[in-house]
Amino acid sequence: MTKKVLLIGCGSEIGSMLLSMNSLSRDGYLIDTVITNPIQGAKNNIRENLDAMQARLILSNPQIIDRANVDYKKQTIKIGNRNIKFFFGNIKNFKLSKLNKKFEATIVATSKKHISNKNLMKKFLKISKFVFGVAESKNLPSIYPNLINIKSEIFGANPKFIKDFKYKIFALGSCQSNGWQAQLRGLVEVFKNKNLKSFKMLGTELDIVHPDTPQGRLGTKSDKPREQDARNNFRPSFSQANISMDKIFPKIHKIHTVSLRTLISPPGYQICRFNFKYELKKGKRLNKEIFIEELKKFSKKSPDVFRISKGTLGSRAYEMLETAAIVLADSQYFHLKEDPFYLNRSSNNSKNICHIIMQAYVHNTRGYCRSVLNCLKKVLTSPKSQKTVHCWV
């Protein structure tokens, strides 16, 4: 029997892209029902609301322009051979009995405020086994799609290993934390088969260039950067990545300096720095060439999580990839430095601090949505004996 998923919120890029990318053959489940706010000025006009939804879907993913068709009578939009039923209303007072069905899971893709509201998130457990919020939250346990079932000395005592899903409501992190975690996963994979004797993460830093989103205002309405004119205007802003950094590495130096918003299409860009100490059992050190070679192996095995760029192509070359992070491996962009602070020049090399800078294209729509869809696949379709996950609480 086909597993069904409910989507809450289809007005943003994330909700729209999740809906257009979902595939039963690839994901093992169908997002077949949507609850979303009516468009402004058309509260009870089903035709106008469905037309707006069709437009949002096509604008977020122009590839489906010939495959997204409206059936006004059934109140559905058909994408290919998938019929998606739409309901319009505010989720805070929407009566779930109107849906008249149960779901394997609910995805909440409305706002960070909704996802951090435990009582609101619990509401959907009445009709679904799990609830997933596509943002970060300090109030909920987090599953990070690119760190599922990862066990490594890199994380110290974290994460918690949850068997049979002790929790039922999860935050999946933000698009930008997802890109940072993909690069962290690459670091984990390098050391995975290297006879690691010890590892200690000392610090992590992150700078972001974020594509502008339609939520930004086109007029200068406020002194808040995200509410200022996006045209010809770099705008310092924030990201939820710092929440993820705090959960994963609570006791080390970490800083997310800026999320610089600019009027470009996805993907965006990240500069990611890791400082750590490590020892291998044979006492050797890993140079830049070894790191890049191991990252290339990982990228071939897990292209949804991590890819290595070919040459120095600009961001548009990667616009259609469903990858969380595309790392620039060229020596001009990938940096590895032993003992960058000159602390251990006279001591044993095996105790040196290692400093790595990764620069990557991070896709805040396609890349993030593929991570979310893959995460649900792991949770919803794995055999019962394998229903385990690492979780940060």
C-alpha cells in the first residue's frame, strides 16, 4: 500500500519544490495532500487559489510547466501521474477532520515560528505517525538528513542514538545548516577508514552568501536587512546554521558570521572552516591530496549529499543538481594547513592543530529538498529492524 504524506505550506520555495520533486518510485511515498494559506484577496475562491498554487509550483520548478494541471472540480493539481488534493486555511484553526484520512508523516513547511511551536506540531500527530519541520528549532529534537546514522569520534558524546523512534516530532534543520552538515559529513568520511586513534574538534566557522527569496520585500519598508530592497543591494542577514552548530558541537568555538543576501538564483555559497586535532594509529598525517581523493570517493558514493566541482565553474552550472553541497576542490579554494597558529612547531607533529577551509555551492531549494525527501525515505520505508536514527536533542 502506498505511504501517504501531508504537506503543510506550499507558498514558499521549499514547500513547492518538495511537492514537484517528490516521486513514488524514488522516494517510496507520495505527498498527496496539501494544506496552505489562501492567497491574499481570494479566501473562498477555489479557482483563483488553485491557479496561484499552479503558478507557484511552476515558478519554483519550471521543468514541470507541461506536467502541472489543475482540476477545479476535484480541487487537485496533477503533476505527471500524481494527483495532489489542496485545502486552504490557517493551520492554527484548520479542522483536520476535513481531510478524512491518516498519513505516515506530516511535513510542516510554513515558518520557523510554527515549527518551534510544540503544541501546534503535536496537533498533526492526530493524523500522522511522524511530524517533520523543515527548519531548525531549539525546542525540538533534530534529525540532520546528511548525518543520519553517522557514528564518529568527531562528534564526541553526540549524537543520541534513537531506536524505534522515541520521539515523533523532529526539526530537519535549515537549507544552510544542511549545506554545512554535508561538508562536515565529508570530513567524517575522510577519517572513516583511516585507523583514527583520537579526534577533537576545536572550532568551526561559517560564512554564507544566500540567494534572495521571494519573502524579501521590493521596497525599503524597514531598517531590517531582510525587509530592504533586494535589487543592487547586498544585505547582511542571519541563518539558522548557528543553532545546528550549537546542537552538534555544544562545547567548542563556533561562529556563523554572516548570511549575505543577494539577488541571484540558487545555489548560494559557503566558506566553511574546521579546526581540529587528530591522531592516526600509525602516526601519519593526511595531506591535501589525500583529503581531496577521499572526498572524491565519497562524492561518487553519495552524490545527493556531496559533490566535487569540476574546474571552477560558476554557480549556474549547478543550478539543476539535487545536491546539498558542491565543494570546490581546486587548490585555490580548498585549503589545508597544519598548525596554522604556530603552537606546536617544536613538539610532536601528531598533536598539531589542523585547519581546513572548504568552499562550496549550497543549493537552498533543490539540494535541501532532496535531503528532506531522502530523510523521510529512511524513516518511513526502512524495515522495522533498521528504523534507527541519530538525533540531536
